[in-house]
Amino acid sequence: MSAAILSRRGFISASLLAGGGLLFDLNMPVARAENGAPVILSAFIRILPDNRIVIGAKNAEVGQGAKTMLPMMIAEELDVDWAQVTIEQTHADAKIFGGQTAGGSRTTPREWLPTRQAGAAARAMLVAAAAAQWQVAHDTLRTASGRVTDPTSGRSATYASLAAVAAKLPAPDPATLKLKDAADFRIIGRSVVGVDTPAIVAGQPLYGIDTKLPGMLHAVIETCPAFGGTFKSANLDVVQALPGIADVLVIRGDGTPESGHDGVAILSRSWWTANQARDALKVEWDVSAVSTFSTQSYATQAAERIRGKGDGDIVRTGDIDAAFTGAARTVSANYSYPFVAHGTLEPQNCTALFRDGAVEIWAPTQNPENGRALVAKALNLPSEKIRINFTRIGGGFGRRLMNDYMVQAAQIAAQVPGVPVKLLWTRQQDMQRDFYRPAGWHGFRAALDKNGRMTGFHDHFVTFGKDGKPARSAELPAHEPPAGLIDNVLLEQSFLSTNMPTGWLRAPGSNALAFVYQAFLDEVAQAAGKDLPTLMIELLGEPKDMPRGNNAPSFVTERAKGVIRKVVDMGGWADRKALPKGTGKGFAFYYSHMGYFAEVLEVAIIDGMPKVKTVWVAGDVGSQIINPINALHQVQGSVIEGLGQALAGQVITQVDGAVEQANFDTHPFLRISDAPQIVVEFVKTDYPPTGLGEPALHPVIPALVNAIHAATGKRIRTLPITTEMLA
């Protein structure tokens, strides 16, 4: 975001609260929309008569810590003590609050400057109020702990006592605001426990699944097992006649998975009663267009396609044919990975109330404005007739960026106006109605000269797509290293058809690409007579900033080298050859979501399976770690999730257009007994802070398979890892 945009005058208003106190409504332009209009950040701050501070948390809380972090930044610049602060979740409305999506590790870089400006603006108005009251220059006054002090006279006033004067003052221009130096931070950089943690530990209702409203009906839904199947008929009257059933309804999708597809909803005062009634429901579906899709068919097609020419080039630089013709040595290998489900602990759910031509929604959504647009389309409502209330989210990992469950709840509620309806999926439905991380196949080749230098690189990527475009989260970036680091590169792609909805899984795209690229480059390094850290340092070359386009920050090679050097030191990489037989260390580096992460992993082979002992993580996310305890938890969670994808047996398979896996027994996650020691250090650099929800996940899987090779001599080229691969 440019300084010119940030210096534009924002809209900052202050008004008195009934009974005393002050309400700040701060709207600050932080970027330009496509039509040139400013996109507005809005935050609210209430100063109560007893000088307590209420700060609105505007983003969805999905465990990433935004509900705590964003108010921390406001409180820091407002110059109040954290103990004075109470946090309230706002509702979802981009016109009032600006961006509220929780995804892509974007919250920190998007909010770092404007959210602090919001707190600084409120503080400036309170200082101006004191200056006017005491007839002194504002720049002679000081603030701390929710008070304004005049060092010369010794006078002091609470923020609350200045409310009446501050409410009458003009708003400051954001360009005139002076933000704190990092050396003066008293809240930012200090570990703060999540604001909801005490309530979670006490089992208090916070999540979408906890929502209760007077007179509420519970809804379950039956949809076609094969994605894209359409409703033909059902024994609705039979189910309607069952005891305790309030209604049985048909809802229609628009042919896209985002709409939730066709379905039959059963309503009751009891969710259990409604769900039991599903046993009596007999639905005839038309699956003629979608029943031929299967995992076996995909694998057969991919094996054939990967041997030929791609459907199109992603990037082609230099003379790739000459690079391989003139190579002293070539390396080739095929890699693959499966469809994977999100497996959120809280199944998809949503509560909706339709009345008077409007709908109110209570949803655990990561992407509320997308949900608003989908509901508006499904119900033919103007967007302003849709209110979305955030609930805490019991696991998202990208699944709740899609809002099919919100559309379903709204469609059901619209058929029973005036009655709140809570839709809750079963675990089986949650597993079998996902937007999956897409499977992929990579045919790699690398060319080396006589000195072991890589001179050519080729990847034929087979994945899913339509009309010449990759499916959601099936993209391969044109700048995927070593592209941009060597002269002769060909990245090409071929597409298969599928009825499987695909979506963003935590660290989308990168969670799979890091595995195949860094594992194959480990093979290249071995062929070149060097280790992977050395190869990566050589490829990164001289210091340079490499533009990424689309207003994304440049890739800075020195930041990459910094975390590589840091982690090989942390993980005792130089001593890896002294490890006992059956034990090995692996390394991987990856840049994604504006974060630079390198990891070293030590593994031992026990009873034919890898046991990860320790993972060392070095990360560079800029100049400031806002909430250290949460940063540590984000990295630890990323590492554990990545290990689960590789080791726990996570794979989604398909027969006759339908998913086979139905619960955590067939799509398991890493257990606590298998979690390793995780050592984390951050390399601070002079760049604005960026997010931590995703970038630590990428390197752990390739570091694991590279460590297994070091321990056993066997290469793992597909996931998940099984005992047969190591036999």
C-alpha cells in the first residue's frame, strides 16, 4: 500500500455516549478499489466513563489470533494499558469495516499500518482536547495508561474526562499522525493470551455450532453423494409424517459447488430427531453426468499425459532443449500428491433467520462478503438486506473461505420465514462435501553441467482444470524456483476433468508444491555432489529483489539466504553425518505468503515408519513479531499439520463420482504422541511484518522426505508415506 494512499484524509468522528464516555468511529482509506475509490478501514473504540476501553475486533477469528492482535495494535497507539481493554467482535460489513477475510496470511500486512493509525488518531484527538482545555501546545503533552499528562504543570486527565471536549474537535489528517517507534512498544511484541482462551477452556459457547436462538428449528440436509448430481424425486411426505418433524424442504443449487448443490432439508426442534429421519429419506438423484469420475481414472490419465507435451506453457525461458542436449548429467523423477480434505474440528454450520424481506445470519465464516454475495444471488436479495454476525470458527484452514453452508441455511430459512433455522452437517458430510486440495502430478527433469551447476529445469505439471485454466488452488506460479534463478526453464501444464470441488487448504498450492520441488531439488543436489542448502544458496546467487507482480512484494534473495543459514546452524546440519544408522536430517526452504521459512528435520525409522524427533524452524516475517506466543503457536501448528498430511495417511479417493472417506478414521490427523519437539527462531529484517498462518507449513514435508532419504537411501515421491515405501 502506498504512502500516498495512506496519507489521504480519513473520516474520524467522535461522539459522546449516553451516560458519559466517548465513541470513536475511525474510517481510514488504506488502498484503492478498481474504480479508484478508497477502500475504507473502520474500527471503533469506546472509552467508558470509568476509563475502560472497548475495542472492536473486525476480523473473523479462526485460531490465527486476529481477534487479539488487531486490538493490540490499536491499544498500543492509543496508549492504554492492556488491562483496561475489553474486546468485542464486530459484525461483518466491508462497507463499514473494510476487509474482514481471514485467509492467505494477509491480515498482518494489510492491517499493520492503518490499524495502528486508527489508535493514533483517537489518541491525537484526546491530546488535542487536553491541550484546548489547558491552553497549552499539544506537542508538549504526554500519554500513558489512558491518561494525558502535562509534564510542565503536572496536570493529568483520564481519557474519559476529556470526552466532552474531544467530541467537538475536528478529525486529524492521518498524514499528520506520528506512530510509535518500536522501542517504545509496551503491548506489541509482548505475549498476550488470546482474548477467547479463558472462555474456551471453560467450555463457554463461542462457536457457530453453539448458536441458540428462541424458537429455533434444527436442520439437517441430504445432498447427492456424487458432486454435481441433481435432485429428481424423494419420499418427502413419508419423512414429513415422522414424529417430531416440522418440515421437509427441497433446495436447489445453481450447478456450482459454492451454491451447495441440490438438497433435501429436514427440520425439527431437535437436531437428533431431524438427523435420525434421514434414515427414512429416499432420494433419487440424476448422476449421469458425474458418475464416471474416479481416483483410478485420474491416475491412469495422468500417467499417460505426463509422458507427452503439455496443454500449454506456464513459462518458457532460454533454450530448454539445448540445455538438456548439452548437459553433462541429467536428473529426472516423477512426483505426485493426492486430494486432501480440510477436516475442520467443527463441522460446517450456519444459523439464519429470514423475516420482512431480509435475512440475518450467524456463521463461522472466513470470507463473509463472498457469503453475502452468494446468499444475495440465491435469495434474489439486495446485499444490504443481509446481516452477517461472526461466530468464532472451530477450524477453517481455508474451508470456510467457501460459504456453501451459508447459502443452504439461508435457502432453508427463506422457506420458513420468521423462524430461526440452524443447519449443522454431520462429520461424514463435512468430509464428503469439502472443497479439496487438488491432487497433482509432476514430471521433473534437471540439467547439470560438468561443474554440477544446474543449467536447465523442466516440470510437466498435470492437474485439474477446465477451458485451459487450472481449477481453484491448482495453479503453478510462473516464478516457482528455480524459475527466475537459472536461464533455461520450462514449466508446462496439462489438465484433467473432475467433478471434485477444489479449494484453498492452509498454505494453498504451496503445501504441495514445496514438497515436490524441494524434494526433487534435493535429488538434483545429490547428483551435483552437494547438499540442498548449498544448492539453494548457489541458485539464489547475488543479492537481488525479484518482482512478483500483482502488487505483491518482491522476493528478496538475501532474506532467503538469511533463514537458510540460520536454520542449518540451529539444526546442527554440519554434524548430520555423525547420526546413528536409521536416523537422518533433511532440509527444505520455501517462500510463500510473504514469509521466508527454512526447516531442518531429524527423523528416526522405528518399526518401519518415520518418527520425527525434532524440527528446527527459522522464519523471516519482517521487523516485528506482534504477539510472540501466538506466533510460536502458529508455527508449531503449521509444522504439525504438514507432518499430518505426510505421515497420518491423509488421502481423499473417489469412486463413481463420490468420495469414499467419511471420518477421521479414514482421513486421520497427527496424534499428540507423534508430535515432535519444534524449535522456532525468527530472523528479523527491516521489512514490514507479514502473516504467520501459513508459511511455516511448506518446508516441513520436503524436509521430512529428504531426512528419510538421508536415513534410508529411499526417495519418497508420493504422499502419504506408507510402510511399503520404506520396505
